[in-house]
Amino acid sequence: MAIILKAKDYCLIEQMKKISYLLFLGVFFMGCTSNTIIKKPDNLISKKQMVDLLTDLAIASGAENIKNNDLERNVNYFPLVFKKYGIDSTRFKESNYYYTSRIDDYEEILKEVDERLKALKKEFDDQIKLQDSLKNDSIKNLRKNFKKVPRKLLKKDSLKGVPLK
């Protein structure tokens, strides 16, 4: 009989472990959700302007390690972006914090930023291809025209009197 009670106790202990484990997971996942409600700032940046701002900030972040016209690197362009939109970094941080607490809104904003960056990259790549094709065409034309130069105008070897190739 003592052995049967021990088996029942063991089953009871295992069930309690499972229940406490599930309870712990439930509390953990409930704590991970974004239930934080953040008060809307008085000087909130509009969604449209936030998209423009984040797009320019992404470009400024990428340009940080590229040499500029003055051959300088590691230039912080963020203050220039904030100046362009007439805001300060505090206002941006407050608005960004508010939008990040509202996941659906922020996801829309980031999706739009991503689409704009992809469109700008495609436009830039197309311009590079066009410049390269124009450059290659002009080199081909120069080669063709050089072959058409009359032999009289070509320099002659001073010793042999034959045209140089």
C-alpha cells in the first residue's frame, strides 16, 4: 500500500510541476506583450513626416563612412537632417518612442521607409547604368573615329618613313 501512495504522490508532484511550468510560461508571455500605453506627445511628428525623416536618417547613417566632397569620413549628418525638417533630436526621440509603442503604426512607417529606400536604390542603380553605357559608347565611338583618321595625319616613323600604328 505504501508503494501505491508513493506512485500517486509522484503523479501529483509531476502534475504540479507541469501546472507551475505552464503558469510561469503564461506569466512570461503576458509580460512580453506591449501593453504599455504611452501618452501621445504634444509635439508628435506626423506619420508622413516620420517616414520622410526616417528615410533621410537611413541615408545619413549609410553616408557616414563614405568620403564627402571635402574627402572627410565619419561625418555626423543627423543634425543636418533634423535641421532640414525643423525638429530637434528630443522631439524625434519622443515621437519615435511613441510610434514604437504602437507596433502597427510603426510597422506601416517602416514599410513605407523600406519601399522608398528600395525605389531610391533602383533609381540610383539605373543612373549608374546609364552613365556607364554612355561612357562605354563614347569610348567605342572614339575608337571607331580613330580608325577613320586619314593615314596622312598619322605620325610617321622618322627613320623608316612608315606610319606608326
